[in-house]
Amino acid sequence: MDDNALELFAKELAGLRAHAGNPPYKELVRQAHKQRPPVALSTSTLSDWLHGRSAPAAGPSIKFVLEYLRVRAAPRHDVPSLSWYEQLRAAAYAQTHAARGGRPPKPSGKLNQGRQGRESPPGASALQRVRDAEPFHLGIHRPIRVPGGDQETLPPYVRRDADDAIRQHVQAAADRGGFVVLVGGSSVGKSRCLYEAARDLLPQWWLLQPESATELAAVAARSPWRLVVWLDELQNHLDGLTASTVRALIRARAVILGTLSPRHHAAFTVPPPISGQDGIATRMNARCLSLPRSCMCRAGSA
């Protein structure tokens, strides 16, 4: 399990409490004791959970805290489901409990060389954080070769007029799950736009660049949390990719990011000529953004 699972759970729990208006610890304890039957809870336990000093075991205490905070936060914020928080809790508990009864293990000074001291979340393998992704491996073009130039360093990003619209769609997908496709001609910066948006908005999320539709379906079946699926050149990933896989990922609040050329976009969205009773029109069910060569962008539905 990821070495930061405990930190992540504490951060998300603190965020939920903030959305709920930051009720004092004593209020949470008092409300817990009013339940029938009463729920055992203390201010020190809450402090440990919220500051990443311990991970709660499954039971009525953490269930009450999550339900109470979600009820207070839901009218004003789009908060994740209880099952999503339960996945975070289970990951944090699995990381810490075996070593020291629920508290973080003492640093050993050693790293697993094969995994650089961390493992992937449940149901996925060979993942990395968005912030750690190698942009050239994601399909971003290397700089043009010029005398004295450095092809191994990504040039500074020049913001585009389209960036605000792109990031609004990526953020909306992060809030409730979604599939964002960026459409544009060759070498206009589609992949770089999405990469910069994901790195700025979702740096701590896991990034999966699937090798096959089978691998992606296996990940989707396990309801991954905080996952970005990178489908650069989307047309190369459609063989075997099913609607059920995409729906499962979106239900798990995954963010699916893809790029398409106008030619391929038209092939999937423009109905073919209808001949008699057998004509069938196929459309992609995704949110697409258009990025022409001028680097101007407009939002539209595919």
C-alpha cells in the first residue's frame, strides 16, 4: 500500500470536516454519545485521525463520524460517498495496523528499490502519481532540436486561451467522475494541455496509462479511487474498450483524459449515410473540447 495512505486519509477527513463547517471535537464526541446505542469516541482519537497519527479500524466510531460530517456537508458541497472514504480508511489501516497497532511505522531508512518505497492502491499495478509522471512517456512531443538546446527538458508552458475551459471540465470530472476528450490537429498541444491541467489540479492522484483494454477493465472492476486514466491518441485504445468499463470508472469518480484528431473525432461522431432500414449512427458519449491550430478552444458536446 502507498506509504502516504495514512496522510491521504487524514487530509480527506479533514477536508470533509471543513466542508461540514469544522464542528469542534467536543461536539462530535457529544453527538456520538447521544446515539442509540452510544458510540465510543474521544477528542484524542479524533485528533489522531485528523492529524494522521493513527488509522481507524472499521467500526461504529468512524462510521458515525463520516455519516455525521457528510450530512452536514452535503447541502453545500458535492462530497464523495461513504464507500469512497471507506476505501481510503481501509488503505490507511492496512498500511499501519500490522506494524504498530494502527500507528505509523517507524522510519527504517530503507526503500524498496523496485518500487521506490511505495506501492499502488488496491486493484492497480505499476501506477505513479500524476506529479511524478514523465511527460514524454505520455505522448508529449520533445522540443524541436536546435543547436545548444536541451531535448530532455520540457519547455516552460505557455498558457492557451482554452486552458480555463479545459480545467473546468477536468475539475468537474474530478468532482463526480468524467471523461474529457481534447480534439485538435497534430502538434497543436493537446497532450500538453491535458498534462498541465492534470498536474495542476490532481497532482496527488494516481495515473494509469493502460497497456490494453483488458488491463483497464480489471482496474475498473475494483472501483479505484483518485485515479486518472490517460488515453492519449484515444483511437488506439478503443479496441476492446467497453461502455461498461467506462461507466465503472466514472462511478468510481475516476478522471479519464483522452486526445483525438479532428479526423478521428469525425469518424466517431458524424453519422454515416443511412441506407434503407440498416443505417446505424454511432456517437461517442464524452465531453469533447476543440483545440484548433490557432490554440483557441471552445467547449462542445460530442
